[in-house]
Amino acid sequence: MSSSLGEIFKVTTFGESHGPAIGAVVDGMLPGIPLNEEIIQRDLDRRRPGQSKLTTARGEADRVEILSGVFEGVTTGTPVALLIRNCDSRSSDYGNLAELFRPGHADYTYFRKYGVRDYRGGGRSSGRETAARVAAGAVAKALLGQNGIDLFAYTAAVGSIRGVAVNRDCIEKNPVRAADPDAVEAMTSEILSAAKEHDSVGGIVECQILHVPAGLGEPVFDKLDALLGQAILSIGGIKGIEFGDGFAAASLRGSRNNDQMTPDGFATNHAGGILGGISSGAPIIFRAAVKPTPSVGLPQRTVTKENCATVCEIAGRHDPCLCPRIVPVVEAMAALVIADALLLSKRMD
Amino acid sequence: MSSSLGEIFKVTTFGESHGPAIGAVVDGMLPGIPLNEEIIQRDLDRRRPGQSKLTTARGEADRVEILSGVFEGVTTGTPVALLIRNCDSRSSDYGNLAELFRPGHADYTYFRKYGVRDYRGGGRSSGRETAARVAAGAVAKALLGQNGIDLFAYTAAVGSIRGVAVNRDCIEKNPVRAADPDAVEAMTSEILSAAKEHDSVGGIVECQILHVPAGLGEPVFDKLDALLGQAILSIGGIKGIEFGDGFAAASLRGSRNNDQMTPDGFATNHAGGILGGISSGAPIIFRAAVKPTPSVGLPQRTVTKENCATVCEIAGRHDPCLCPRIVPVVEAMAALVIADALLLSKRMD
Amino acid sequence: MSSSLGEIFKVTTFGESHGPAIGAVVDGMLPGIPLNEEIIQRDLDRRRPGQSKLTTARGEADRVEILSGVFEGVTTGTPVALLIRNCDSRSSDYGNLAELFRPGHADYTYFRKYGVRDYRGGGRSSGRETAARVAAGAVAKALLGQNGIDLFAYTAAVGSIRGVAVNRDCIEKNPVRAADPDAVEAMTSEILSAAKEHDSVGGIVECQILHVPAGLGEPVFDKLDALLGQAILSIGGIKGIEFGDGFAAASLRGSRNNDQMTPDGFATNHAGGILGGISSGAPIIFRAAVKPTPSVGLPQRTVTKENCATVCEIAGRHDPCLCPRIVPVVEAMAALVIADALLLSKRMD
Amino acid sequence: MSSSLGEIFKVTTFGESHGPAIGAVVDGMLPGIPLNEEIIQRDLDRRRPGQSKLTTARGEADRVEILSGVFEGVTTGTPVALLIRNCDSRSSDYGNLAELFRPGHADYTYFRKYGVRDYRGGGRSSGRETAARVAAGAVAKALLGQNGIDLFAYTAAVGSIRGVAVNRDCIEKNPVRAADPDAVEAMTSEILSAAKEHDSVGGIVECQILHVPAGLGEPVFDKLDALLGQAILSIGGIKGIEFGDGFAAASLRGSRNNDQMTPDGFATNHAGGILGGISSGAPIIFRAAVKPTPSVGLPQRTVTKENCATVCEIAGRHDPCLCPRIVPVVEAMAALVIADALLLSKRMD
């Protein structure tokens, strides 16, 4: 286990689905910054199950409690501990899965690593773990907000449906969290169609981080893109990340891919706001590949703990597409990385 | 700066192009493992400039010296320090670039971060820094070899030319380091054509890690794919990484993307050998997007340190495509991550 | 703030006195080890206020709740989160101290560092923070116990009264936690006499760690004594630490201080079980200097936040001597360090 | 092995006595600070063997070379790598000791840990390793000097001879590095007398750090005294550390030990400049217990690698007292810790 992230703005998370609670400790928060439970709850509600017809019907309220680090409405500089009780833990839903490994899940690898089978809905590998990330990310966002840094993510693709326009106002007004109003309907259909077939579908989430000052990131191993990469790839279900033009840059010529400079700034932003691992002052842009939810109702071949062949049909309530609820998780992880890089950079002021 | 990577198998690198030397300290190497300069030199020679008509004509010999950590031909468990003197440091090649920022380079961001302009060929942001990674990676490979773990990388695409077959024997026999014999000629032409036009071209490098035992990787933040992602994205010029089906998984259904299991193992490997951030025992497969070399001879708009518009034409000797020489760097970074994960996993034996 | 300790067996604590709760997250616990709330509660009860006439009369129940990491009575390898609600938080006791800095306390330095004055009984610098350490230490002890390692601490001196004999059975049977039955009465008198005079008294706590295998400790910076030193000195009120003969060795000759070796082991243990920062297999022995409780009722000169001279008389309920309740804290910190060193050493098995 | 220290001002050392070289990499140095080899050499010369009649006659020149991180006389913000070649490596001196474990040395514990016997004068556990610390410490001192922080150490006791006065000008003018002119002669005699008897003698080194701003140190685990404790105890031969009144505080009453405050500052400095783990602005004062050099010529009982009883008589050239040469090592370690704490504190500016 390695449940801590960050150098001097450090988050530690804990908790399993179906245990008593999950939560996070944010160590290194600056003192004197306004913070309360409502601010954090706002992001948690965006990740909450049961928020629309596109997500699982499970009804976790996900109420956060601040246990420490805030006094009289502002942070004190001491660790901010955040607690979210697990309410709806119907582990009976999973009872029939206790003896087999669900394809595409971490059941098998956790069992091989730890030798202990926590069959209650995935335990620590459950998507539920990301609620703690979102809560911690809200603390990071409070810090970034004080420094004028702003970020947002959105669903850029569902299956083969890709958004084109980026309209920030659109995002929270549709259940897909798409940024392109013209793609919302097709994306919604794609998700509902997968659900109807007891299947699931993947997608792409894009994130933009605005007003990051030039100079963040610590070469050569803690480059800003390297740490964003780690943070985003640590989210369950993410299979790839690319910055700026990303994989498309592989087929470009250098003369076309370089962002030429003018006295008014960069003429283009193929690099996605990061050069040599350090922020350039241009918007940071990255995309993450989200795999289709592994929990599908269709029958799949698998094996039992005793390595006997069997068939798995997952009956529980699951998201047919991870994208809508993973959007705030991507934001949270990006915020945690930028907050740490920002504080680190202050040593040189 | 953050020049260290790894938790208990830790590498620290140092050095700039055109300074006296570069090198690495590998701390946490197990004792009793055969190691000598020849083993390390072999990988350095694969990264060396001037090795073929596809690479820069600069002629650094890149001879490594082991300064510590090895006694009577085996490691002692103390830090292995590796030194590579810089020989061919014609900084005059860069003299005319001292006052401007090269497009696509880290000149601008380093200057914004550190306020000191080391104009001698990029300083710490030079590709030369990766020689230290390769040397350290060879130490990691020696450790992995003792544990039966094997890995190799190759050029999977140059520009829009993609390899299909993976023939490991082919890789070191062609200057592109392509794994598909049928693609070598087209890839070579693509590179030479870019060079002839005073331009450069990008590509994709793929890596396979074989015989990794199930159970490596430390959720939830130090998942194996997250740490490989950090390590690979920390290489200059890499703009994206994907595991298994990666971005292609975004358009798949779950029933198609899940790797079903049989008593003989996984039926497919869409996941690329990692589930829930932990190795599954299947081969680990990832791809990295390599941007076109930013140093191109064509004229490009840029600005001086005083933010005045100017034009930049880079005359130096540069690789028209980074892929052939980045292959051993990708292997080195992967080896460092797997070595650390392997040692961490032993705490549970 | 830096509220995490340990490399691969890592504890993170949170919480202030007079906030809602304190607690700890223990990351890196091995799976499959029996653990429950009773095991942890046992050590918490030894640290609890109000346990005898020698300690403060405050009545915190200090009930621990395990929030994660344990399933069906054994650890799962995921983070063990521990929660202790603050019950008796009469911050009114401190009301009159809100505007001044208590001599010998961290009020002044916290204010200078964070600029936020949490006047409620010391906040994060309160001795209450050590309850989280004790809870986490109990998890470490469970791990050590499975590996045959055993440790105990005791009051070796109160003021100028020094114990001589070390009778382990005696320790928990007297309120001083002295190991020398012949010193209990004098030590008790010393503490009560200080209390009666509205004053406090210091002391020395000694710790023995038994059956530590040879080979633990990571030179050159994470030597076992160096990390024990950090851990023990991080406890509020500790002003020094020495190993084996410690400061007395300064006046010895080498021929007298060296532990000569025989085929049956070391002939003496002047080194206190650690040579070159690595455990030798002999018992590890160290002593910690405990300062007199800074909260005394006698009038003391101090200043207000506005730097005006004033007089401070502390009326609250405070321990006249920290030693009896710091004993389990010392054990906890030692256990955390040894658990981490033990897991690290396994990489070489 | 754990050869790195520090969070954002981080030093990594490498090298064994009798190997090709030792050295250090200092990562996190601020850019723009004047640095050259002379500055570093000055401190190395204070640690150098053969500098007086009180030290070993070995004649290592200990010339440092800066390999990176400095350009045109100032630091660039990239890692500062420092190399010191081993010149006088007469390993023949140690030939007869290859098969046995020297009492009081780390021979036995290194062998138990690593299973590899580097018999050449202690290898990594040799005092020679501290030259790399001194070189790195000189870089830290350059950073501190720019911030007005100043520190110095001196021999406060040799055997039972204790210095009283602290005259800073005296220190570098006598071979003991005593700060009390009246104690120099007795201390010198004590050392020479031990040497004449083929024995050695211990002592105490005291360190003062001046003009440290209030607010450095990171509770609760990286308190300033905790990290100084780790750093100093990581020096070979140090068996204890105490801050301010230290162990003497154990026998004091609180009313006597508290430093009362006045509008002009603290009335006393029993705390040694640190309260609650945070610097108070008063001078930081600590003392370290130095054990007698374990290498003595007198015959000592020991065992061979095969655990057979034998007798050890050490013929080599060794310091009869470690104090004079450990003084710059103590300074270096203190400087490294304060530099890191200083940079960390800047995040809150």
C-alpha cells in the first residue's frame, strides 16, 4: 500500500467500500484559508452515486465531516482530516462473487498481493475510494483558488462519440458532463444503449488548468507532466494520459509541433502548457483514457479462488460509463498535484 | 529540482550537457549481484550519439566509471555511483542561441523557474541527462535479471508509419530499433526525409516487460502503471503513455475490453498486465508518444530574453527523430520502477 | 506540518486537542495479522488522563474506533485508520490564556510559524496529540509481536531520584511506571511534592527493545539510532536521547567502551544494541530526557500577542510529571521505527 | 542503505574508504548563490586527516571537484555533484583484519545485514564517509549565509575534561577545536595520554546555530530538534544528543526550566532555541556525545567470521579522539537540516 501522495502538500487516504468509513488527511495545507464542509460537499455531490439516470442507483449520501485543521472557519496549518461514513453497504449484493475473480477487476491481483480476500465490493480497489480523493482535492482547490489558479474537467468522448467544442458552462448542466452541447445527446444514447445491453462503454476525460504561473514542476523526475501522469493513472479505470497534442504529436514534424513564440506569448499550445516538465504559463491541457466499467451483466468466463473455470454475471448496480463521475476525480487529482508544485516553487521566491 | 526517483531502490542523477560530467547514484541495490562497467557500457552504447546515420553526428564516447558500491565484481549493498565525463562539449555550437529561447525547448521555462540561463546546449534539460538514466537502469536490469524479469523496448511508429509485427531479434539489427522488419525501410526513409528538409519527426516507442510476478505495485497512489507513467513521462520529449489497449479502450464495450480468465490464465491482455495498479502476471505492455525533436534547422519565430521578436535557425547536430536513442532510456526507466516495486513487494514474503 | 513518519510502514496522525477528533492512519501494515480495538485500547488506557493521583484529573475516555484495514479480525494490507473522538474539551479552562504565550509552551512558536492562534489548550502542540501515536504504535506492536520482537519502557528517574534495578513486572503496578520497586515511593513523593507547590518535575524514561534481529537500520542517514532519535525527539517534552552508555561514553576510554565479542555473543552492551547504525542482535537500550511539564501554577513572566509584559498563572488540570504517561508514547514511537526497519530489511531475504 | 537526507534540500552521498572515490549530490540548492571549490575545500581541510598531532597521520588530500550545478561561479538550481577521489588507500593496513570483527566497529553488523565483507578499512561504515557530508554541508552553509544564518561547533569535553567558556575565536586556533582556552592544554594531554597507551578517549561536541528565524521546523514528526537529532545521530560514533539543558532538565522543576518571556525576548534559553519542535528565534544549542574511537591498539577479544574466538590488535593509523575532526561534520549535518527547514518554511511566505 502506498496511500500518500505529494511532497509538501500531502494527502493520505484510507477506507474500503463496505467498511465503516473512508477519508483523507491533507497535510501541508497553508494556514489562514477559508474552508468548511459545504465547500468540500459540493465536489463530493458531483461524484456521488445516484445523481442521474446515467449512474448507479446506489444512494450513498457521502456527507463529509472535517475532523481537524480548521478553526473558526479558516485552516490552521495543521492536518485537515476528512471523514465520510459508509452508509449503504449492502455487501449482500456481492455475496455470490466472493468465491470468484471478476474479469477486468482487481480482485485477482489484490488476492495475489495480499492473500486476503475482501469480497465486499472490491474493498480498497473499489471506485468508492475516489470519494476521499475528491474531498482532499476540494482542499487543494481552496488553496489554488487563493492563488488565482482554476481548473475544470469534462467528458470529451464516450465510446466513439467525440466532443469538439469546449463550452465550460455546459458541463455541469448535462449528466454526461460533456463540454460540447452538440455531443450530449449522442453520448447519452451511447451510455444508455450500453446499459440496456447489460454492458458498459469507455470514454475520454479532458482537463484544463488555467492561470498556472510559469515555473511549476521539478525536473528531472518530478516534472509537472510526470506527476500529473502518476496522479491521473492512479485513478482506477484510467489506462492512458496525454498532454497537449499527445499521441497525435508522434506523427507530426517538429516545425509543425513546436509552439513558436511571440512577444505576446506562445503562438500555439501543442505542448499543453508544459515544456521540459515545467509549466510555461499557457493553459495546461491533458486527456485521460477511461476504460469501460468492468462490471457488466453479460456472462463472462472466469475462475474461482481454487482456479476452477466458472461463469460470472454481475448483478449489482454499476455505472455503465465511468466518465460522468470520474470528472471530479480527475479535477481533484490535478488540483492536488498543482497545489504541491505551487508550494514547492515558493522556496525560490 | 527533484533528481531522485524510487522508494527503496532509489536513483539520483546529476549533471548538465557541457558541464564537467553527468552521473547517477543508485541507492538500495541488493548486495551480492554481479556488476561491472562492461554491463553498463553496453546500454550506454545503445544510447550514444553518433551510432548511425539516423542520429546526431556528435561523438561522445560516454565511458562509465563505477565509483562505489562494487567490490570484487559484486555489489556490496552500498550506493552504486556512476560517473560519465562530458568529452565533446563544443558549447560554441550554441553560442548564437544564448540570447533567445528555442521553440519547443525548455529554455524558456527553466529561465522562468531558476532565473539563471545556462545556454550551453540546454544544460540540465538536455537529452544528455538521459545517459545517467541509462547507466542507472543497467544496474536495475542486473537486479531484475537475477529475478528472471526481462524487458525490451522498440520503435513502434515513426511519423505515420506504424510497425505491426514484434520481432525482438530484429530490434538491435536496424538503426531505427524497429521490431517489425517490414517497417524498417519506410521508417528509415521517413527519418531521412525529415532530416533532409531540416526538420524532424515524432514516433511511438513500445515496451514489454516479461515474467513480472503477480503482485507488484502499491495502491492507491503508487500503482504500478502510475509509477511507470511518472517515470516515462519524466523523459524529455515524451507527451503521453498508455497501457494495454490504452486510448483504444475508450471506444470499447466492457464485455470486449475485460480480459476473461481461464484455469490457464488470462484469455487476452487488453489490460497490459496491470489490474487495479498491480501486476497480474501477464506481460506488461505500454506505449509512449515521442514528440518530434524540437531542434530543427527551419526558421522559427521566437523571442529573446528581453522578449523581442526574432527568428531562430538551429545549426547544431541533432537527431531528426528521438525514437532510436530513446528506446534504451524507456527500458531504463521501466527497469528502475520494476526494481523498486519488486523490492517493496518482498516485505510481504 | 509533517505529520507522517516511516518509509514503508508509515503513520500519519491528525487532530488537535479541543477539535472534534484525533487519529492516525497506518499505511503499510502487513496483511493477515490479528487486530482489533481491544488490543489498541489497552495501550491507550495506559496513556489516558485521570488514571492515577499522579496525573491530570481530566477524564477523556479515549475510545478508539478502527475505520478501515481490518476485516474479519485480521488486517487486510490496506491502511488502518484509527479514530478517537475528543469528549472532554472544556476550552473554557484556557479562555484566559488566549491572549498570552505560556512560558515553555509552543504557543509562541506556532503563532510565529502559522500566524493562526488556536488557543484551545495548545491545539496540535498539545500532549493530546500523542494519543494518536499510541494507537498507531499498538498496530506496530502487533506486527512486531508476530516477529517475536518485544519492547517496554519505564520511568528511570524523576527529578534527582534515579531507579537502579529494572524489574519489568513492577512497571505497570505503580503509578510512576518505575521499574525499580525500591524507587517507587521516593519518585511518587517527588511528583506529589512538586504538584503541591503548584510546580512540576522532569525525569528520564528508558526503553528496552528485545529480540531485534541483527541487521535492521539503513545507513548512512536512516541508521536505526538516528531514526529512533528522530521519533523520540518528536515527542513533545523530550529534550535528549542517548543509546547504551550514551553521554557517559564520552568520558570512557575505547578499551573500556568497546563491547568485546566471544563465540557466545557480545561480552557487554555499552553500545546499546546498535553498531554503525545497524542492530547487532543485543538488546536495544535508550534513555530519553523528559522536561518538567511547562504548565505550572506558579506565576511566570510572559508577554501577550501584542508583546506587552504580563504574568501567567495556569489554573488548568495538568500532570505534575510527564513520565508516567509518556512511557507508552515512547514505546509506541520505538515500535513504529522498528516495524519500518523490519519490513525494509525483508527486501534482502 | 538510505543515503539521502532532506525533503526539498536533499543530499545523497556515496563511496567507501579504499574505493575509487566518495562524494555527494546536493539537490534542491537555490539558484544564483556564489559557490566554488575553494569554499567547500575550506571545510574539507578542517576534517582532513593528518592536520595535527592529535589526528591520524594518514594523508588524504581530499580535493573536491564540482561536477555540476555551478555555472559562471553561481549555482544554477540543478544538482550540485561533488567528487573526492580516494588517494591514500593502503588497504594492506587492514589485511590482517579481514577475517575478524573489530570490537566497537560496524564490521559485524554490516556483515550480518549485507552478507558481503568489504574488509578494506570499514568500507561504507568508515569515518571517511563523513568527508562527503562535510562537502555537502558547505553548500548548505552557502545557502544559510545568504540568509544571515551562522553556525559553529566545538569540542566541549574530552574524557572528563569539560570546557566552560565559549570563545569562538579560540576554536580553530587549537588542534582540539576547544572553545575554552583554559581547557585546551588539559584536553590535549588527555588525548595524547590515551594515544600513548594505545587507547582512545571520547568527548562531547557542542553546536550553536545563530540568527535562525522563528518558525522553522515541521511538527509533529519533522520537528526541528527531531531532524537535528536524526542528522547528528547518523554520524558514526555519536551516541546521544541533547538540546538546551537536555538531560539536566530532567532533574529541574518546571518553574526553573521554563524560559520566561519579556518584551525584549526570552529571559533565559533552557530550551536551546526550540519550542514544540519549532525554532523560537533564540540561539539553537545542542550537544552530542562522541564515543571513544573503537580502533585501539590494545588487545581485545573478538571472533572471526566463523565465530571462533581470537584476539584483535589494531595497528593502523587512527585518531585517538574523534572530537577535533567530528566538529566540522556536526556543523555540516546541522547546516543541511537548517537549510531544508528554511526552504520548507518559505512555502508560507
